[in-house]
Amino acid sequence: MQALVLPEPGRAVLAQIPDPTPQPGEALLRVRRVGLCGSDLNSFRGLNPLVTYPRVPGHEIAATILSLPSAMPDTGLLTVGMDVTLSPYTHCGHCSACRAGRSNACQFNQTLGVQRDGALAELVAVPVDRLFPATLASPRLTLEELVLVEPLTVGFHAVARSQATAEDTVLILGAGGVGLGAVAAAAMRGATVLAVDRNPDRLAVARQAGATHTLVPDVDPTAPAARSLAEQVRSLTGGHGPSVVIEAIGTPETFRAAIDLVAFAGRVVYIGYAKQPVSYETRLFVQKELDIRGSRNALPEDFRAVIAMLALRRFPLQAAIGCSVPLSQAPSIFERWQQDPGAFTKIVLTLDDCQVPR
């Protein structure tokens, strides 16, 4: 079958690889859509320390079931021909995180397209307990909605970790795919949502997803009417700062900004990885008595929550997908993406033209 392969950092090629052989308990899927995220770009650039080469990327998936395990009970929940998305994570069931019911943070997790080959191929075999059908909510989700489920779940999980309620003001640093999920999740909880990004197009989508206010941080601090991000946030929060800050960018500057901006007795949730060491004014940890939490991947309940949200047809689906291109153009899109990352929002690769045997 045809697949996109990263043979080494800086190269993406179309190649023929063996068809997968489903193991007991696995379904065989025809891949229809694959979304790309920042971790895929880092894998292409050689900046993802968890990736070895060669590697097939791809973990944001919409697919159609071609076959199911013969011993699987016929519950009607999953049937051949049904469109699905999936959780791309594994869990061991034995580490401390799994024993605590937080399998998303499994010590030995292997994510599709990262520690193991992903779904940027015509076919993929995955355990049936990882599948979420398009019919889980009503009306059923489209392929374009299904491919957005996984990236949105990461933001949903971060908001769940923050324990945000309608009483909170939630500041979200970064309005990319993950940050957009956090915006939608916080808005669904009734919180006042402040979204921060340098990209005006992303902020426009964030407003459609439920952001109450959108802020641009210090683009030109010398401009006559310019105000720092801290000044903008203070003016919107009565001088107190937001009760929750969710960091979805992953830079030392935004890691520190989260601590600086959050209110006293506030909560900070980190999703992004800072690629360099971060120096903090640790006095604020104690003086503000902060709750500082990490957020990793997502749980099954986050997938169900996103699917239910998308079924309401209130999420700005078309605006959230920046471009959709066939698999044949994947190598060139990676090249263009690395040259100008800011020019792209969500990239979706389509595989409908691939000749898949049935």
C-alpha cells in the first residue's frame, strides 16, 4: 500500500509499504482523512525527541471500517462500512498513571505516528476499543468533523484538568488546533474565555469557537496605542488576572507568562512542551498559592465530549481547516509548511483517491 514516510529528518516521500495484518482484537480501517499538527512538523524537522526514523506519521484520523475481529460480539455499535475516528494512544494498564485511572498519561504510551508508525497510509489496523464511531452522537459526524476530534480532545482534556466553571475567566495562550479545543471546551462550560495569539486568522476562528475576547501580544510595543498583554489582561479582569491560564504554545516566554498573568489562588495548566529550559520567579508559585498542572493527551470521555460538541454543529468547522490536499501532495506540503509555519492553520490530507482493495 502507499504511505507517506519520513526516512530521515527533512525528507518526506511517498513509498510502498506492506499492508497491515490485523491482530486479534483489531479492526482494519481504510484511512480517509489525516490531520497534521505541530508534532508532525517537528517530526519532519527532526525536532521530536520521541521519533526514530524511518517513520510513518499521522495520528489525527477519520477512517472507514473494512473488517472487524471475527470473535467480536455483534453489539451494533461498530459495523463494517462505518466511519470512525480513534484514540491514537496506548496504555500499559500497570504503571502508576494507569492504576490511577489516568491512562492518557501512561508511562509507556506509544502514540501513532510518534513512537510507532502512524496512519498516513491507505490502511491501518487498530484495536477496536480505540474506535469512536461517527454515529456516537446525533446527527452523525462527517469525515471532516471526525478528523478534528483528536486535536480538539487535547484542549478539552486541559480544560477538564483546570476544573473551569462558569465562574472562571480562562486565558488560553495559543489558538492553534489544541488551543482552539480549549477555547471551545471552556466556552461550553460557560467561562469567560480570553484567547491569545499573534495570528489574526486563528483569533477569528477562536471567536467563532466561543472566545469572549481575543488578544494579540505585544506585536509592536512601540506603536502609540500599543498595550502589553499584561495590561490587556488586567483591564479585562478588573486588575486581578484570570483564574485559569492554559498554555498551548510551548515556549519559555509563554511558560513564564502563564505564571505572571494568572490571578492569586489561580490554576495554570501546561499542554505545550518548552523546547529550552525555563527560568521562573518561583516566589509567585508560593505567593499566589498556585495550582500548576500538566495535561497530556486525552481520555475516552474527552473524545465523547468533543463528538457531542461537534454534533451540535456550532463549531466553526470550515474556518478551522486551513487547507485540504490529497496524499500525493503531502511531501510538498511538508516542505512549504516548514518554510513558513505561520502561513498554515490546520492541514488535512485526503486519501479518497487511493486505490484500496476491498
